[in-house]
Amino acid sequence: MIELLFFAYRDFISDPDDILETIGYGRAHHRVVHFVNRQPGMTVADLLATLRITKQSLARVLKELIDAGYIRQMTGPADRRQRRLYPTLAGRELSLALSAPQSQRIAAALEGLSDDQKLAVRRFLAAMRSRDTAATPEKESDTA
């Protein structure tokens, strides 16, 4: 089972890795673009908590994405110290380009499974997540 998970993860990230390599980015950039696109307006603090990384780890990656025009940073409406993150059109397009092959891979893997089997896969993956974190809510219909 460990080997299956290892190889599934390796192949799952290979397509986005190839796309990112062409623009000089890596997996950290992918994660930031993904979560900012999924939760526009999230704060930097929210992103740090979601990714479980330090400010120092995020700073360079976020700066590169902002400078390249993939993410926009704005001050919070109530608290000007708060920094909210939004994808730009280029950021949304990059996120979609990175997730499209992953969504296709998931759809192909689930093809032919019954609804109960698909639910079992979803439950298994949810159970694999760490219990010591506040999980971000995910819609039941999401496949990516």
C-alpha cells in the first residue's frame, strides 16, 4: 500500500511539475497558486496554516508569484495589517493548467467505480489526513 501511494503521488504531481519547470517554478509555487485560487481572499496567515509552513518559507515563493502577476496582495478592509491574497487572471489560468491533468487522472482512476466505491476512496483519503489539524472544508462533489 505504501508503494502504491508513493507511485500514485509521484505520477499525480508529474504533469504539474513539468508545466512548472518550463516557467522556473516548483511545487511550493503550485501549492500557493492552488490554495489562493481555491480560496480567493484568504489571508497570508490562513495560507501559512493551510500549508503548515513558516513565513520565511512562504516569503520568497509568494513574492515571485506576486512579481510575476499570478497573485495579487491587498490589505484587509477592516484591518490594514491583514494581507489578503487573490489570484489574477494569469493565476487562475495557471492553476487550471496545473489541475487539469490531475483532474483527468482522478477521473480516469474513478472511471467504472460505483458511487459507493468512489465514496470509499474519498473516505480513505480523508482518513489519511493528519488528525491534529483543522481541515479545510471540502465540497463533497470536488474531485481535485
